[in-house]
Amino acid sequence: LLVRGALVALATTPDTRVVISSGDDASDLEIYINVPGVVYAGCRGLQIRGGGMRFSHPVAARCRDQLPLLARELLDSLAPLPGVEVEVKEFGAGVHIRRVDPDAVPVVVAQAEELIRTLGREFRVWPSESTVDLFPDVDWRTGSSVLWILGRWMCERQGCPVVVYLGSGDTDEETDAELKR
């Protein structure tokens, strides 16, 4: 409740833009967080919505047709592993590894990479400690989406905003590197 209050206060402050970036779908972020004025950059920044902005990466959008087959094949190939759950997202798929031996992550990564070689060359595997994501392999990372939002913001306002970035993890390091360039 305290964090939500701070987020609402930030989002309603004049000349402030709050962006929440995640591997989740932007629509899910919007429903879950539900703070007016916040910009949601979902699916690793491939879709952006909120705060008067709307963007979907065109190449990633064309890859959506491949997702049902890719997810079905992924689910079939991972069926022997207990505690593995495949989540189909708007622009990709996430494999959640729950209550499984940590050595399962490399197995899931190997299965996902094999599927990409045979079915979906347009996708890329993004492993983390307990999740393996498959998203379109386009020249657009989470940091790119943040820069796109920043560019839109600068077109609407005079002057250069101060960017405060809070985060941790692989995606966040990539975003931080883009903002420092």
C-alpha cells in the first residue's frame, strides 16, 4: 500500500513520467498496477501502453502467429520436468521453473534453443534464475523501449528530463546501460 501510494504520487506529479518495464504483458501490468498516467513497457519493452502512449514493435507483432505452435511444442518437450509451467504472452512465452532442481534451468534453456532452431528462428532465449523467456529476436531491447519513451517525452516537453532509474537483474542492467549512453 505504501509503495502504491508513492507510485500514485510520482505519476501525478507534473513533468514526471513513470515507466514500469517487465517481461509481463503490458495489459497485465496495467491491470495489476492500475495507476493512471503510468507507462507500461511489457514483453521486454516490445509493447508500450499508458500515459497517452501506445507502441508495438512491428516485427515482434508479426511473430505472434508462431507463438501457439512454439508454446505447444515447448510444453510437450518440457512435460517430463515437474514444476515447469509455460505461459504464453502476447509477444513471447515464459517458462516458469518452480520447485525444481536448479539444474533444470540449463535443460529448459537447451530445449528452448533447440525449438528455436527448428521452429522459430525469429525468437531468442532469455534465461534467468527461475524463468526462461522466449521473445522475438529483434534489434529492440528493454533499454530501447525506455529510450523511445524518453524521446516521446522530450518531444512533448521543453528541456531534458532527469532520469531516475531503479532496478536490478539482467533486463535492468541493459536498460541502465542504454540510459547512460
